[in-house]
Amino acid sequence: MRILHLVSCRGWSSDAYWAARMSRELGRRGHDVTLGCRAGTEARVIDPARREGVERIETFAFAGGPAPRADAADVWRLLRRLPATDVVHVHRGKEHWLAAAANRLSRTPKPIVRTRHIAQAVRPHAANVWLYRRATAWVVTVTEAIRRQYLASGLLGPERVTALPGGADVEAYRPAPGDPAVRRRLGGDGGRPLVGMIAGLRVMKGHLVVIEAAAQLARAGLRPRFVFVGRGAMEAPVRDAIDRAGLAADVTIAGFVDDLPAALAALDLALYAPLESDGMSRVVFECLAAGRALVASRVGVVPEVLQDGEHAALVPAGDARELAAAIARLLADPAARQRFGAAGRALVERRYSGACVAAALEARYRALAGASA
């Protein structure tokens, strides 16, 4: 099939990652896939997409806000492209409206698929009623909770919106021995277990809760090494909190890493501790694919796909005491960590790999394209 994915992100967000990941997975399945990105995002979106394995990329203006001249040019380009396309898959509102406009003008309209990546209700105003009921063939959500938001809005019937969580690259993320050199760069000192969290340094990600949990463990005489992988606007407050808790010798802020699978392999225990849902939660699936034991907040996709005590240890979001207790239990039980790691890997392979999600997309694409023809 000839598939056009469109994503207008300015940076490497979960939307951009999911679009790139699915473009690559569908390409592996033999389809002709093009990823359309915002012009001027070479370093922030296009280069990372190429590193994910996307081979064919085009750029569009995808201007922020109403921009009549740029929008008209994008619609014209899409209009010319539609005869050689079977399905158009969009990821944000900008490209959704542009694709719908091109389809409206085309003699050969094609099915439009929309993925919704964020847990924010869609308003059922008149324009959205037309966009979703008339102009959109199918909606994909990255969690069941987002799917329920669509159903509650009345914009779509249950047969036209599907939750497809996951999408981890099980080839890149797989159980592997940790590299001692990588472990040292992350702050591991050999003698103590290394507990890590991979997340941008933002308020909602829960770094301050992890620091409080680490402080509680230290007061109880348990001092593993902690590492935060990522950067963001909260770096200064996070460093201040580490210093105030007397944990400067125990917590490392590693910033970005070039090889995330190698970083995960170096961890004894992985944490996912956001205070609220952050959409697709791709790092959860990457931790599972890498065979890492995981302690995760019960937010977003986590309680939808993971069983507490079977695939991971689940804790209430924002509860430092429960988080500390779960970390202590797992650090004291290597067999449980191994069991969680194996169960998580098996779960991803069975249901939440990129290949599984791509297969579900492919089946629906074929049905939609056949009906359109």
C-alpha cells in the first residue's frame, strides 16, 4: 500500500516518535510509506526519524495557526499527492484539517486516519462534528482512556475509534547484559544497584517524588544509586531538591544519552513515575521490551496494560512512600526483578511491539482503502 503519514511537530515528541516508528514498521512490512514533517525541523524531528529507520521523508510548511498562503500551498501539494496515495494518516490538528481540505477538493479522496496522542478531550463543536463524522474514516488512540473520551464526546461511534497502545521496537530494545562503561557513565559504582528513570525534566514526570522516595530509603539505611536520564526546564529545581535531601552522592542527572537501549540494559531497576497521564508512555514499553524490572505509577496506559505483581510493581502516582517501598522490595528480591523482566518482555512481544501495532494498522488500512476504491 501507499501510505502517507503527516506529523507537524516542532520537536521530538511522542507524536513524532509514534509516526516515525509506525512508518518504519509499515515499511518493514513491504509498504511504500512517506513521512511528511514540518519544514525547518531537520535537527529536531527529521534526523531522529531517520535514526528510527524512516527512509522517505518530505517536508510541508505546517505553519502554526492560520496561515492562508502556507496552508493553501500545503493543501495543493496534498491534492496532487492523493491520486498516488491509498491512506493518509495524520497525527495533529494542523495536518488533519489540511488533509481534510485536500480530500474535499480531490476527485480521488482517500481515507484519513487520525491518531490522538494526548489525554485531552476533543470538543464536539460543529467544525469537529464535520471533521470527525464526515472527513475522517478512523481514529486511533494510544490509550483506552483517550478512546473513551471520544466516545463520551459523541463525535464517533465505537466501531470508528480503536485504542492501539504500544509500538516498542523489540529489535532495538531487548534483554542484554549491561555494559560496565555505560553503567559508570550513568553513575553506577559497581557495588550498589542502579535505579533509573528516563523522562524529560518536567514537573509532571515525578522527579521530585523519586527524590523524596530516595531520601526515605536513605533514612532507612538503603542507598542505591539513582540516575535521571533526560533534560528539561526542571533541571535546576531537581538539582536543588537533590542537594537539600543530602543525596548529591547518590543521584546522577545524566542528560541525554546516545544509546537508550544500552542505558536501560545498565539498570537494575527502572522507574516510571509521572504524576498524571502523559499519553502513549512509550518509555514503559521500551523498559518492558528491554527486560527491565519496572516500578510504575498507576496513570494513563499503565493500569490498562500491566498487572501489578505480574509484569511490574504498580504504585499510586505521587506517593513517595509507596514508591520507596516498591523499590526496596525489588532491590531485595533479584528473582522478582528477573521474573518481572521476563514477563514484561513476553507481554510486549505478544501484544505491544511496533510490529503488532503496525499489523493492526495494516489490516484496517486495507479495509478502508478497499471501501474507498
